[in-house]
Amino acid sequence: MFMGSAAAMLFAASVHAGCGDCGGCATGGDCASSGSVVAAGGAAAYGDAGGCGPTVSYQTQTVMRSQYVTETKLVPTTTYQRQTQTRMKSVTKQVARVETRSQEYTVNVPQTQTRTETYDVQVAVPYTEEETYTVQVPVTTEVEQSYQVSVPYTDQVEQTYTVQVPYTETQTQSYTVNVPYTEQVEQTYTVQVPVQQTREETYQVSVPYTEEVEQSYTVQVPVTTTQTQTYQVCVPYTETITQTYSVQVPYTETQTQTYTVSVPYTEQVEQSYNVTVPYTEQVAQTYTVQVPYTEQVAQNYTVRVPVQQTHTAYRTVSKCVPVTTMKTVTKDMGGSYECQAVAAAPAAPAASSGCGCGTSACGSPCGGCGGCESSCGCGGASAAASACAPAVTYRKVYVPNVVTQQVPVTSYQRSTEKVPYTYTTTSYTCQTKTRMVPVTRMRTETRQRMVNVTKCRTETRTRMVPVTKTRQETRTRDYTVTKYRTEQRTREVPVQKTRMETRTREIPVTTMTTETKTRMVPVTKTRVETRTRTVPYTTMTTEERTRTVTVQKCRQETRERSYDVTKYRTETKTRMVPVQKTRMETRTRMVPQTTMTTEERTRTVNKTRMETQQRTREVSYTVSVPETRTRTYNVTVYDTITEEVPETYSVCVPVTTMKEVQVQVCKQVPTTVQVPVYSAPAAVSYESAPVMESAPVYQSAPVQAAPVMEAGAGCTSCGG
């Protein structure tokens, strides 16, 4: 409308200018005829050529108009397809094989040997002696005695147990001994005072003579026998056990990924725009394209690698070792009784009469009998021996024939030895490896293209236009992920174990057997002969006297002696073994107790004196000779074998396809419009008047007829 008003004003000025050429209204002519009209937009159309205004005519022309057209365009689209591919994978496995190996070991073989040894023997040489003596006659009674005995017993202990290991300890023991002793006791006794007389008597004499007698004696003879002994051996054996191990098994898992997409949408927006005459212009446009590309990415994965390890362990081997020790044995080879003289204390002398003899010797004072040298009997041999000489008593003492010998004693001690052996174990270590995995990624590229841009001359309009906007939408898609899960599997694995086996073996055992032998021994005997002799005898008168008498008594003495005691120290081990323990038990026994009574006798005593003689004998003893033996055993060895195994895995491969997309394009459309053409009178030329081709023609605007101008309406000089 604004452009139309401007054009009307322009034409009015031209008409006004033309009026001057034709003389104006002052000439009295009309500037406009009654047939002139006003064109649409304010321009005046002159119907007649009469007057001074130009004439208007219309002609049809084709102009280009901008219009949005929807087109189908092919756009490259990338999709991903899952493909299954195969690759070779190295798999390691263990292959078992049995090897036979040999081993040398040493065994102590017992051997019996003999040696000649010299020893001293105390030989009894008998002889006789006649004497008057006082004998202590033993009287034996049975006395009950309590004593303690260490009783061994076997105790079974658990895996961790205590073993009593024997060791020898020397201890001191107190024991009680009946020690005979002599005590002086004052005794009141009656004395028969002798009166010397003689008589003829017949008596018997024991005449000694020597006779060869066969004597039986006992000899300990060593006898070597074979004894069956049971012992335990730790025997190795292979046992197949089921072992559980873990394996990383790959599996494919489909996961859902959430991503954001810019979704375009069209929105009708009221837009104010300036419309001018459209024209097309090539403009360089920059746009962004997501270009897919494949990139090799390093991926870390874990592989279980088997590792062979050789371990050394020790097993305990128990064996019995013979040990020969010499034991000192004391034996009584047969003693004898000997008479020993004991001097008795003299009797207390009587009151002296001045001659040196008591009245007890002579029965009267020396004045009456003429002194000790007189013939009253004081000076006699028997009287002098009984009254003035000291008293001598005899007692029978048992003298043992004690012989000390060294006797070999063979004992077996169990020795424990730790023997090393090796075994192989397979363990798995996790190693991290790297592999290249193809990954499809998108990179943004900026490109340029030439697009047709329609520009218009300025005109402000309002219209509803579709505007393409984008909104963020969250979508999901599935993709495949390779994961590993741990599976428990089982396999048969040979394991080297040992078991205890009880075996028997023959061992030599030396025992002593008792053999009775005979020998001829000279024995001194006596025979009784009857003889006659003149014997002076004494008749006795009774007198009571007091004297000190030696009395044989016994007292209890506590003595100490050293002896070997087997004790046990505690050691802790780790298996079930029988443990030998002891407990003290109190028992009673009847012990012979000897008391002595004094008797005075006269006899011929056989005495024996000991002479040392040197003898030789053969002694058997056992020695251990080491012997090297060879044995074979089986060992299970595992070889590691690597195999190539095909493995199937999934890969996402990008595929580019063309997709049809509806796009709105602004194009120039030819349109037919009516354009006015002006014609002027001959005197006035309007060739210079431009044709406004660029003026937009709106079909919706109707052309209205301008009102007819009255005469003189356009001129101010007309006065109208």
C-alpha cells in the first residue's frame, strides 16, 4: 500500500507538470476528461486522449516467485551388522606320564662275630682247720615288706602326642642294712670252779681224707636263634584324586546402552519478514557430517598360565639298629664258711692277795696254796688258760665267691631318619595380555556446499513458517560385550602318598641257655675213728661271778647306693604312636630276715682260700654292616602341551546405506502477472517512465475504479 501511494503521488506530479505544457487551466481547457479513471494503487488511468494526461494499457508478463517445494533426498546412513568370525587360540593342557627312577639306600645288616677274651676266675682251694669257736647261728624269719614297682603300660596318644623318650639317669637310693656289731654287756654268771682229775676215756676223732666227687655245675651257653620281628615301612603309592580348579570361560552378553539423539521436528512460527523482488544467489554453506571410521584399540584380557613347581619334602623312615653294650654281671660262684677268731674281754680279777693270782684261779688265797707256782693247781696249764689268759671265741662267717663278668647285651633302638623326596605341583598365574580390537567410532567433519539462496527486496510481511528444530531424545540400543565367568571343573590328578605297611624280618637273637655239666672235684671228708686217751677232767664247784660279755647284735643302718634309673623325657610329635609310660605300684613281698643266736662249738672246719686263675672264652657279638641297595619307584611327570584351538567371536561391522529423507527446498516458480503500460500524447513522451516489473502483484487485491475527477479538480490554478 505504501508503494502504491508513492506511485500515485509520482504520477500526480507528472500530470501536474504536463498541465503546464498544455497551458494549464488558465487556458480554459480541462486537464482531465470525464472518462479518466484512477488505477489500482492510486495511479490515474486516463481514458481518453483528450486533455493533457497519458493513457494506460496492461500487458501480461511472466515473473519468478519463491516457493517451498518438498523433495526426496538420499542421505547416507551407517548401520551395524553382527558378524561371527573365527580365530585360533592357544590352549595349554597337562599330559601326565610315568617315569621309573632308581634310588640307592643304605641298610644296616647285622652280623654275628666272635672274639676271644681273657678273664680272671677266682678258684676256691679248700683246706681244713680244727678249732673251737662260737657260732652265730642264723635264724631266718619271713617278714612282709612293701616296695614300689615301676609298671610299664602303653598309652595311645592323639596326632599331636607326647612320647616318653627313655634316658638313663644315675640316682642315689637309700636302703636299710642289718649291720652286726659287738656290744659289751655286764653278765652275771655262775662259774664252776674246776677240780682237776684224770680218767681214761674213749673218744672219736674225725680223720680228714680227700675223695674225688662228681660235681654238677651250671654254665651259661650263648645260643643264637632267629626271631621274626614286625616293623613298619612307609611305602609310597600313587592315588588318583579329583581336583577342582577354576576356568575363565568367555561368554557373550547383550547389554543395553542409552544414548542421546537430536530429533528434528517442524514447528509453525509466526515470522515477520521483508519481501522484495526475489532473486537467486549461490552461497557457500558449511554443514557438519558424522563420518564413521574403524580404529584398532588395545584391549587388556587375562589368561591363566600354568606354572610347574618342584617342591622338596621330607618323609620319616623308621628302622631298628642293633646296639651291643657290655653289661657288668656279678655272680656268686659258690662261697664257703670260714671260722674267724674273736678275742673276748677277760674277766674282772678278784681281790689280790699279793701273789698276782686271784682267788678265782686257785680257789684259796695264795698263802694257802703256795702261790701261782705251787702244786695246788694254780700253775697248771688248764688253770692258767682258763683264769689268767684272754678268752678267744670263734664264729662262722660266710665268704662269698663273687665273680664280676662283662656280658654283651644286644638291644635294638629305633632310629628315625628324614629322607627327602620331590614332587611337582601345577599352579596357575594370571597374566594380562593385550590384543587389538577394531572399534567403530564417529568423527565430525565440516564440509561446504553451494546452495541457492533467494534474496528479496525489502518488504515486511508476517507469515506462519515451519521452523525445523531439534529436541534431545534418549534412546537405547543393544550391543554385545564379551565377559568371563569362572566355572568350577574337576580333573583326575595323580597324587603321591604313602601308607604304613607292617612287614616281618628275621633277626638273630642271642640268648643264654643254662647247661648242666659235671666235673670231678676233690672233697675233703672225715671218718670217725675211736681212740683211747687219759683225760684230766675237772669237777666243778659253783661260783657266781660278774663279767662283761661281748654280745653280737644287729642295728639298722641306712646306706646309699647309686643305680641306673630309666626315665622319660617328653617330646611332642604329630602322629598316633603308642607311648610307653610307667606307673608306680605298691606291692608286698615276704623277705627273709636273719637274726643270729650264739652257740659255742668245736669242729674241724673246711676253709677255702681264693686263688686267681686266668681263662679264655669265645664271646659272640653283633655288629651292623652297612649295605647299599637299589630300588626303583614311579614318578608322575606332567608335560605342558600347547594346542591351537579355533575360537568363534562376534564383531559389529558398519554398513553404509542410502536413506530417503523429505527435505523442503525454496525454488523460483514462474508466475504470470498484468503489468501496466503507459502511453503519452505526441507532444509528451513517457518513454522515460519506468515499468515497475519488480513491483509485486497480488492477485487477491481487486482493482477498483477511481472516481471521475471533476473539471479542474487536479489544478490549483483553476480556482476550483
